[in-house]
Amino acid sequence: MPPISISTRAPGAFEDVADDAPLPVAGAVIVSARRLAAERDGVFARNDAVGVVLESHESPMQLPPEDLQRLSLVVLMFPKFRDGRGFSWARMLRTRLGFRGEIRARGHFLRDQIFFMARCGIDSLEGDLRITAEAVSDALATFTHVYQPAADGRRSVVLARHG
Amino acid sequence: MYRYDEFDARMVRERVAEFSGQVARRLAGELSEDEFKPLRLMNGLYLQLHAYMLRVAIPYGTLSSRQMRRLADIARRYDRGYGHFTTRQNIQFNWPKLADVPAILDALAEVEMHAIQTSGNCIRNVTADHFAGAAADEVEDPRILSEIIRQWSTFHPEFSFLPRKFKIAVTGSPQDRAAIRVHDIGIACIRNAAGEAGYQVFAGGGQGRTPMLAHCVGDFVSRDDILAFLEAVMRVYNEEGRRDNMYKARIKILVHQLGADEMRRRVEAEFAEIKAQGALHLPHAEYQRILSYFAPPPFADLPAVSATEGAARARDGAFAAFVAQNIFPHKVPGYASVSISLKPIGGIPGDADAAQMDAVAEIAARYSFDEIRVTHEQNLVLPHVRRDDLYAVWQALSAAGLATANIGLVTDIIACPGLDYCDLANARSISIAQDISTRFADPARQRDLGELKIKISGCINACGHHHVGHIGILGVDKKGVEHYQISLGGSAAEDASLGEIVGPAVTADSVADAIETIVDVYRAHRTGGERLLDTYRRVGAQPFKERLHAAHQH
């Protein structure tokens, strides 16, 4: 199924390529961090958009900055909804590493986590078939205000109180 | 007391709406119990042995009379007429119906209360010294920072799915009444050599099956940096805390495995990054705004000594005993803090019925500037009472069955709900507390034994804080029979330590006997004004072990 957007960005169309499969002649691809590290010149030489998948234990801080600049997509794995590392990875990508491409959550999560995912800078979701566009718009409207800064640029209540 | 502004009120209302939708989806069968579980837990709703249990947050243990009356209403209307005050300064209702929970949350929201983050793998309700704003030894009122942390941690987008639950405690006094060394993060309000306000931050304490004392990770964190520093600790934990084994997932295990020095180094590196970004700087104006809510009530100018109180003590021995045991000195002359024991002889520790809650609300409105505190030792406090009014307060408490004069004594026992309610428990806790309390009921004997903190947990999760009891009691299951392991030498105060097991586990009907044996050894060895804890620390475990082995060989 196609990814669902939870931000103003439309999800890009990418093809997943397994580590042992050849890269297609053309078209945007998603590869693992290991393959990217091993074949970076080849992967980036194709002149098509490149995405990387990070497993939940793989920090984006480990990606070489010059690779990150050339990536169009980072896919963060959520192996189960209880594994909340992806929230930190997304926020680090946005606020510390300055990543401006698409961030996509893939795996197992609940619609009740969408509000938090959007706040941490995640753009799109791939996983639960029951999450509809309507559920997303409901989830994003859960709270009018926020108590703390994150990666979405929203002004916290503290700043709203003091102008 | 803190009052919600439009932002806070809206946030809680929207949370009630969200949770009501989740309950409706569950009742309609759109959510399975499995899917509903994490959602209800984030809002303090547990499924216990017999029924749902709702845990309501009482941030840093502070309640107004109006809020206490509302808790009484909820107990009457939706429960069986009582509530249970917990070691995390919260209250639990044991018998709500799922369909009623949205209405209960609505009723709570009307008085600026909620059940947000009272469970789940998130930052839990913040706890603090129950004498905050009243204690003479206070450096800073810990409720100000606690409220700041409450807001920052509420619906935190990055830290709501941590490896495990996360508890923060704040003390404003060098004398630690908030047990900060056994929390995931413990914070002490301090002043540096230049007299500037700041915080000492500890991380990695906890109880449960692997009890550990927290290590200092920040010697002096300035006030405007404190949220950035806390965020640094949280991020290191969220990224590196173990997720493969729930029993090794608390931050204490990470700190232990990395070592305190390496943990400190990582926190400092992360803190430097966050600080450079600047987004989490706490504005002075926000600290001042919250501070203004905790401004002292309009205390009268009174003499330090009350003639009225003195005369009443002279003519009424029971009142004199109450004053001697349940009164804590106040920073303002002529005032005192009154502890209300929820440990009547033979009672259930921490339970209060609706009539008692109403009585406390009434007494607080009349005599304590409308304020009530819940303590982590499962008692209540009237923080600001005129010494001239102590006799009237005592009479009113007596009429409500709330004047037990046993604060800090052998019958002031902490106990978790145990096997009577909890589906994690291996053994009962409440009945053991009742046995010990009944055995040591004699007030003169209690006073002779002095400060003696007994803490009982019905399983290894240690909700009853047995590791830090002067005497700790842990329920275990041995081939289907409840047994109890006894430990000595624990403390949750500024002299924090973890207890050591002394002797074989005993059966339920022998626990009170074993406590008698321990107390006998203490009385035989004590010198001067030593507490049992002091004697144990001086003479060691051996004399206690010998007598326990001799008395409880089977």
C-alpha cells in the first residue's frame, strides 16, 4: 500500500531494493544503511532519488554527513509500537542534522501515536492498513497547544504565554 | 497552589475527549483489549484482578479542599465509597466501570485534575516533598520546578514510548523527604557558592527487582538550563536504554552498565548540543509566573509558642501524644504542619473513605488555607495550621477517625495493594500490615521503639518500597504458599541505603513474630537515642540473623 502523509509533504514513490538484489536501471530506491555504506558511489551515481532504511537501533548520527545531504528519504523502522527510538531519531534528523528530505515511519504503530510522530518531524507512514486519511486528520488535531518544543516549529505554551 | 490557565485547561479537556473516543472504540468492539491496553495505560487505567483500577494524578501531592471533595464524590458515585492513596502521592479507585471512566475524567477536569501519564512507559507524575512551602529547612519550594516538569513532560512527543516507565522526584530541602535517590531522576534544589539557584541532578535510582541508588550526573544545573538537562538525560536513555528485556529496561540498568562516569559524559555531551540550540531555555518570566501561584498564603503574625495549645496539651494526654508525634515544625512562627495518619491500628494503609475525604477537605478549608498534601508514605498533611487551632483540628480529625498518633512509628506502615487487588502480586501485603499494626498497637510501646519504618511489597516490583524500609518485607510465592523475606537497614531519606535480607523467609502467620524478634534484638543493643536503623548500622546484621534463625527454624 502507498504511504500515507501526515505532514504537508506528499510521500515520494520509491522502490525497496534488497541487499542482495541489483539496483534497478532507473527510479528512486530505498536501500539499507549497510548497503549505502558499502556501495555509496554506485548508489548515488544513478541520478535518481535515494532513500535509506534505518533499523530502530541505528542512529542517524552514524550516517556520514555528506551521504545525508544527498538522501531524499530516511525510513525509520518501528518494529513494534512500544519501541520509541524512532521519535528521537526523527527529531535528531530535523533539529540537529538539518535533514530536509522526507522522513517515513515504517512498521507497527498506533494511530494514537501520529500526533507525536508529526511533532518529531515524520512526514509519512507505512504499515497499519486501518490508518485512513480521516484517522490521520483526527489524530493531528488531538491537541490545540503543545507544552514543549519539538521538530515541527510549533510555539510551545511557554512561549505563547510570554509573547 | 497552581491554577490552570486557558492552555492547561484546554489540554486536559482535549485529552478527556481523546480518551473518551478510545473507550467508545473499545466498547464498540473496534479495539481489542490488546490494542486498548497501551491506550488505557497512558491514562492510568489498569485491569486488575477483579476490575479496572483508575489511578488519578495528584501532581507533587498537592490538593485543594475542592479537589479532595471531588475525589470523595467520585468514590461515592463510581466506586465503593473509598479511595487508596499511593506511595507516588496519587489516588487509586479500585472499582470503576469502564463505561463510567469518561464521566470520571470529566468530573476531574472540572477541578483541574486528570489521570494523564499515571501509567505507561512515559514520564510519570512528578513527586515532591509533602512539606513543600512549609518546611523550615527548605532552600526552594520544589513544587515550582515540579509543575514546570509536569508541563514539559505532558504529551512529550519524543519521550512517551520510553524503554520503561520513568519517575522524577524533587526535594527542596537538604533533608530528603521525597526519596530522590531511588528515582529514575532525583533533583535537589541547591544554591552555589555565589548564592545562585540551581539543581543537583541524580539519575539511575530505582527499586523493583534490581534496587539501585541514583548517581549524581549534574552537580549544579542552573535554573534556566534544567529542562535542557533533563531532556539530555531522557534522550540518552531513550536511545540507549535496553528494550530486549523489560526487567532490564529501567535507566538504572543503563547507568549501571555504562558506569556513572560514562553516563555523566554522555549526558553532558547531549546537554551541550541541546543548550547550543537554545529552544529549551526556561524563561525567567515562566519561572516567576509559576512561582506566583505558590506564594505563601497570608500568614498572621503570631508568637512562636501558643498558649492555647500548651494548655490543651496539659489537660489532654491524647492530644499531647498527637502533637508529639504528628506535628512537623513550620517555617512561620505560630504555625505547624499536621500529618494525618491513614494507618489506623488494623486498617488498610493509605485507604480513606468518602466521609473522611470530605472531613479532611472541610478541616483544610477552615484551618489550613485550603491546602492538603498526600505523602509518599501514604498519609495526608495539612501544611499550614495555626498552633492555636491544633486542638480544634485534632478534635475534628478524631471525630472522623483520623487522629492516629503514629507518624514515623512501627504502625505507620507502607504497603502495596498486594494480592488482594493486584494481578502482579505473589502474596498479600495488606493483611501483613494489619497483623503487625495490631500486634504493636500499644502507643507507649510504639513510642519506646521510636522511628521505625516498615515497608511491605507483595512482589518483587517493590511498589511497597521494601528495599528502603528500616524493616522491609517482601512477599514471595514458595510452591503456592505465601512467604515473606525480611530485610533490614534500608532508608529512603538523605542517608539512603538498601536493606539486606536477614534470615529465612517466613510464612504469613509468623511475620509479626519475626518483627517482635527484630525489635527485641534492637532493644537489647540500642544505646542512647538510637533508632533501629542506627543500631543495625552500628552492630550489623549478625545479632539479628542469629536470633531470627533460632526463632524461625522449621
